[in-house]
Amino acid sequence: MAFSLKGGQLSSVLALAREPNDDYWIYRYDKDGRVEQARKYTGRDKFIEEKSFTANPDAAGVLPQPREFYLMLVEAKREAHTRPLDEMRRRLRRS
């Protein structure tokens, strides 16, 4: 979700619901507060499945209830870059 946002943009409401076996769901809500999308992951953060509820929002009622809710704000984005190994060695020696 964070990578799809632009600088200065706020995410929709996200929720986290855990299952007893350590698997978990991340829900994304629409502007009316209905679950729009649900993605399931293993306890080791491996993606398992995705469900969309845009056509039938009531079908989300069978999902585990979330206990944590989040909003993300991307303040700014910048290009990823790597530093040369020699530069990093010099920095590490100084610290």
C-alpha cells in the first residue's frame, strides 16, 4: 500500500486481523467504511490469498474481526540508491 501512494498522500483505512495459527489478514476499507479488499499472509509474512469485496461488501462479514487499525501518510518519496562499498567502509571506520 505504501509504495502505491504519492508524496503527501494519505492511505485509506487499513486493519489487521490475526488468526489463532499466526496467519493474519490486512483489510483495506473504502470511503464508506466497508471492507474493499482483504489479503491473507502466513505468520512469516508470505502472501496466501486476496479477496475483493467491491461487488459484494456484505461477504466480508465472514472474515476475522480486526483489532488494529492504521492510516499511512507518505510525506515524501525519493529514488532508491546504493552507496559504493568504499564509501560505506570509510563511514564504518569513522563510527
